[in-house]
Amino acid sequence: MKRFKGVLAVILCAAMLAGLPAMLGGCSFGTKTITVILPDWGNSVVKPVEDALNSRLKALGYKNFQVAIIWDAAFGERAKLAADTADTKVDIIMTNSWQKFKYDQYAAAGAFLRLDKPDKNWLANEGKGMYDLIPKFLWDDIKVNGPDGYGIYGAPCYKDYASWTNWDVNNTLLSELGFNFDEMNWDYNAVFDPQFEASLAAAKAKYPNMYPMIIEPMYAPFQMTNADFDYTQVGLFHFAHDPVNPALPERPMASFVYDVPEVQKLIAKFEEFYQKGYIDPRTTLKDEAGDARLGALNSANYLYNCGNGGGPADAAEVSAERGIDVREPYMTTRFVGAGCSKGAIFAISIYSKNYKEAIQFLNLMNTDEVIATTLAFGVEGVHFTRNADGTLTRTEKGLQEIGAWVRGIGNYMDLVPALDVNGPTFKEDFKAENSLAIPTAYVGFTFDPTPVETEIAALKNVYAEYNYRIASGAGNAALMDEYRKKLNDNSLQKVLDEVNRQLDEFYKKKNG
């Protein structure tokens, strides 16, 4: 019977080639499908992008595979599921150092293919183009100890590798309320400036249903008090640096975030703002906080977005998308942290059955301008048009149908043209901004959670129960005391001691 089915399939495929009608499909002749998970801020269309990508692959001579796209609207949820469940239908997964799907942890656990393994060096062959084009320090900074040894388990996106605390200000509304952006205080103390609170009060008085201050509870205590992200990936440990000179302190040390005086002062101010109705109550809910923030931004229904923006060079693009005048002031000196190159990484799933083809497409994402631009902005002539100065103009259809996280896809700096609203020198300006960033003392540090894995798992559960309320200003002294007690009961100090032990070893090794 099996043999008969095989013969029948051959006959049907031959019939199709001869132009005869065939009622059954499946005649792929060895063409594989490479499935890629891509980061999406909105609700991007699938088929037009897939068709354009596959047309480009054929034009380049890649007839052995085609591409299928999965837009990850939850920013890591679908990618995490693919790795957690050994999803063999996914080949290329987007990961990073700062969201729920952490590159270091998953690479160390064996979720990704090592690309520079000595006995099968994919980067020296199928991936040579991207390895040569992307700056070497980005490759060096994503090396991890994994099941196949110390090496590279993904391809870093060449994007804004520097970090900064810069807000997103709705200057259209600010001006409407009678405040002058240029006369206001824009540094790490801005939240405590009386004029800042006066502007929030004015916005709430004029638009009672608006929550004028957007914060991200996961990141606000770090972003707004000058710290690298928590390298334990728990969200409880503060890796501080000086807001003016991020290279200080020279000897790095972590603290429990809510023991830091600057954080305590910040949370007290958030509690005031929350009680006055400046902060959306949905921010306190883990499952709603992200949607609340994006909804307010996309509808321009806010005054201040107190989280990391894309830098001043990005303001024109965001202004065009939202139909308002957006300003993005730096609140601290730009810095490079230990996760500088890990903001967006594409890795090959260890469960992929198409390693070679997956590497080939990953390489094209980072070397072919047409493929990179299609992934970022959609189909030329439909979603965008090209201008004489080399910039792109997004069409109305493009704005409606493509919500890709442009900088989080492949080699953004070298390949993807700038938009007309940013101007033809945008990329050069962005690279210049990157170069101004000052490395912190944590650069090169990677935390090994192995000695305290059980304790970290317990702390994460406590964090999930309390932290969104505390960090958004919805807490109080009694709730904070309860939070501290549960954390201490679940070995908070033991984990902190381990963090600082590893930091001390790192410092001594780094300084001879």
C-alpha cells in the first residue's frame, strides 16, 4: 500500500508538470519551508510579505526553500512557546536580553544551535556574509557557555546597541497646556520638578479620562534611577551607575532595588501620581500593562511616556506615525551595558530540521537589502515607495498593515534605508549617537544562575504577585512590607550575595 501511494504521488506530480489537472497537492520537489518568528508592534499582514520574500529568494537563486512568517505580537510569547515546547515547525526564533524570552538562559539551556562550533562552523560557511558585515564586538558580546561549549548561539541585530534613558513627550499636548518644552527640566530629576507635576495636573484637568503619565513597571525603577537592566533577569536587583558618568562606580555591585534611596524616592512619587489619577490602573496588572501602554501611545492619548524611546533621531518617525509633535529628551548620559548587543538576536532552534536553509535565510536577513527592507517595511510599491535621496516613504496601507519592530530585524544599520521623515543622514546620525555611549563597569559580565536556580524561581513568583502594583505606584507601606517579607522568606539575600560574589570575581579578573 505504501508503495502504491508513492507511485500515485509521482503520477500526480507528473500530471501537474504536463499541465493536466490534479486534484491533490504536495508536489514540492524537496522545497523546504523555513519558519521565522519576527517581532511585531502591531498586527502585520503575513501573505504579502511572504510572497515578496519568496519571490526575492527565487531571484537570488535560492530554490531549495521558501519562507513562512509568524509575527510575534506578544513580543516573545510565541518565540518562548516555540523553544519551551520543542516546536519543530519553527526554525528561526527572535530572542533578546531584556524581555520574557532571554537569550543567555535559553542558549545555555540548549535551545539554540551553536553557529561557530569548531567541527561544523556555520558562520564560516553559510553565515560568512553576515559574520563579516556585522561588527565583531557584537558577535563577541553574545558568546555564551552552552551545551556545545563557549560560543555564538545566535546572530545579533546591528541596531542601537547603546542604552539611554530618554522619554517620549507629547509636545503637541504639552504646548496646548501652556508649557514650553525647552524651558522644562529634562534630566533624571525631572519627575520631582514642580513644573512637571503642574503639567500632569493640567492634562488631567483638561482631559479627565486621560492617564497622562505612562510608565513600564518592569523597567521604571532601573531606567529612572540610572541602572543597567537586572542581569539576573529576576527584576529585583539594581546594577547602578552614575547618571552623568556611567563608567562610575568602577567596582560594580548590585543592591536589592527597593533598598536603593533613589528608587524609594521614585516609588513614593509614583504613589502620589497614582492617587491623583495620572497613572493608568491597568499598569498594575501584568497581563494588561503592555496593552495599556501601547494603546495610549498609538492613539497619542498621553503626555509623558517615561520609558526608553528610540533616541532624538527617532522622534520624527514617531511623530509622523502618531500625528503629533514627539520629543525624546535624554534623561541621563548614554551608556553601554553588559547586554548592549543583546537587544535583538535571531537564533536557530535546536529542533529545526533545516539547519542549512535556516542559516542561509538568516544570512540573507543580514546581507540582502531587499529582504531586510521587506521584513521591516513590507512590500515595495504597496507598503512603501523609494525616493530619489535613498529614503523610503510609508504608504497609508503600509502604516495600517505593517507594524514590525524595524530595528529588531537583522542588520538595520547597514541595510534598511531611512524613512523620509528622518532624512537621508539618519543612519549616520544614529551611528554617531551609538558612538557617544560610555561603557559601564558591568560590560562583559554575565550572571550564572546555576548556584541559585531554585531560589530565583521562587523569587520570580513573588515578583509576579507584587511588583506591578508596587512599581506603578498602586502600593503602600503595608504592601511593601508584605512584599519584602515574602522575598526574604524566599532567599532574597542568598541570591543577592551570589550576584555580588560573581561581580567581585568578574571585577578581579577584569582588573588583573
